[in-house]
Amino acid sequence: MFALNTSFDGTRLDTPFYLIHGWDPQSTLKAMLGPTPSTCAEDLRNKVRRHRSDIQTQKWKELSERLKIGFQKGDAVWLYIPKL
């Protein structure tokens, strides 16, 4: 049954197992060995990217809120004088 479920179907361009479950099955050997170091590194890299993106989004929201409020007394601002 495993061989049938993991065989590539040329008409549907995928395996029957993937079409039903949405993920590729693991063989017994792969399940016993666990994830490879490269997949662990890739998962960690993706986690860091998501975290960095969340932080960046939060900072942009804080900045946009601050710009909506405007200037307050005591804020440092640039003064542009075109001709002295």
C-alpha cells in the first residue's frame, strides 16, 4: 500500500497520498532517524525570519502611530532654512 500511495501519478502530477493528506508520507526509516541537521537549520532559519518580520512590523506600526500624533514639546526636530 505504501508503494501505491507514494508512486507519482503523471495525470495529477503528484502522489495519491499527497493529494489526500496534503503532505508527503515518511518511511519507517526516516521516522526512526528523525529530522536531518539541515532541516533543523532550515526550520530555525524560518523561525528567525518570521520573528524578525514580526518585530519589524511592530516597529513600523509604532513609528506610524508616532507620526500620526505629530510633534510634542521637547522633541528633537530638523529645521530647514533654504537661504541664510
